[in-house]
Amino acid sequence: MKYEKILLTDVDTLKQNLNSPNLEVKSKALLQLFMNDIDLDLATLWIEKCLQDKNTDILRLGILGISHVVRVYSHADVSKLKSLLNTIQCPGLQGAIEDARDDLDIYGK
């Protein structure tokens, strides 16, 4: 996915798009959720779902979601996010995992 500004849609459309079978629609919805202060519980739920997904792009978005959530939501549960991060078994994403760990260490205080 190339970099583009992801504009926030209304929350009802966002929630509908999170369940879209279209990967691009779902990916944009995930980025909207993770990058905006909408609903921490919903963001955490979708991080968990992403980290269980077999699609590497969605898995990578879940990892990115951890980095963004710890920055956007000052009251995020850092220990839970670290636990979720430790469940990932994908050698090809080790760089993204390390970046998320660094973000948790820096912003999760």
C-alpha cells in the first residue's frame, strides 16, 4: 500500500468497512481506527483480530496498529499490547515487530 492521507469517515461506515471482504477497504478502515482517537476497546479488538489473520498485509496492519494505538490513546494498556505483540510468529515481520516494541517502550510510559 502506498502512503496516502487516510481521512476519517463516520464511525458507522468505519465499523461496516472493518468487516469488508475487500482488502483495500478493510485496510483503510483499520488505519482510520488505529490512527484516530475513536474507541480504544474497538481498536484493541481489531489489533487482536489482525494478529490472528493469515494475510500478511493484515497482520502487518495489526503490528502497525499497536504502534499507533500507544501513541494516540494515552490510556492504552501497554502490558496487553506487549503481550499481543509477543504472540506473533512471522519471521518476515521482525522489523515491524521491533519498531512496535520500540514505540511501546517510548510512548507507553
